[in-house]
Amino acid sequence: MPNLVGVVLSTAIAALGLRAAARHLRRENACCDEEEIFPPPKALTAAIIGSKVVHLRGMHCENCQRRVEALLESIDGVSARADLVGQRALVSMSRTVTDEEIRAALAGSGYRVTEIKGIVA
């Protein structure tokens, strides 16, 4: 009986592995489009007046990291650098940017904002 349980579990694990491999090869449920082209990092021309740290969930790879930076940099007056390991982004601002603007830039992207903290200089 214990051998039968082991065989059933091994078979189930192998089937799940094959299913995941097939999905990966068909690019289903992929977190990223490896061929996506991102704009170069944005350098602010005006003086930086403040910074915020955006804590988020959902970055899985370097493409996710670059996508978060590009989404945040779509906000006028913002330069961003994302930290994949820390699951956060540093937002440098040349104008006052509200938390709502930051949340709106990331809305619908699959990345979930968990907290936004202002940095006191």
C-alpha cells in the first residue's frame, strides 16, 4: 500500500511538471514578454524635489523590473529605479507627485502596490 501511494504521488507530480512545461513552451501564463522593448531610463532635467519608495508585489524577473520603471516614468516629472529582490521602486520627482498618480500608473499592470513612503531629505 505505501508503494502505491508513492507511485500515485510521483505520477501526479510528473504530470503537473509536464503541464507546466507545456504552458511555458506555449508562453501561457508567462509573466513577461521577453521581446518587449522598453524606453531608455529617464533622466530628470529639473531639480529633484523629493523621492518616494513604492513597495509592490508581482515582479518576477528583469523584464518586470524594467516594465515597472517604464510605467512609473510615464508620469511627468518622475524617474524610477526598481529593485527586483526588494520588490520596491525608488521614485525621484522633479514635481509633487501624488500617491494616486503612482497607483494609477501601475493600475492594471499586474503589479500590486502595497505601500508608498515619502523620503525626507
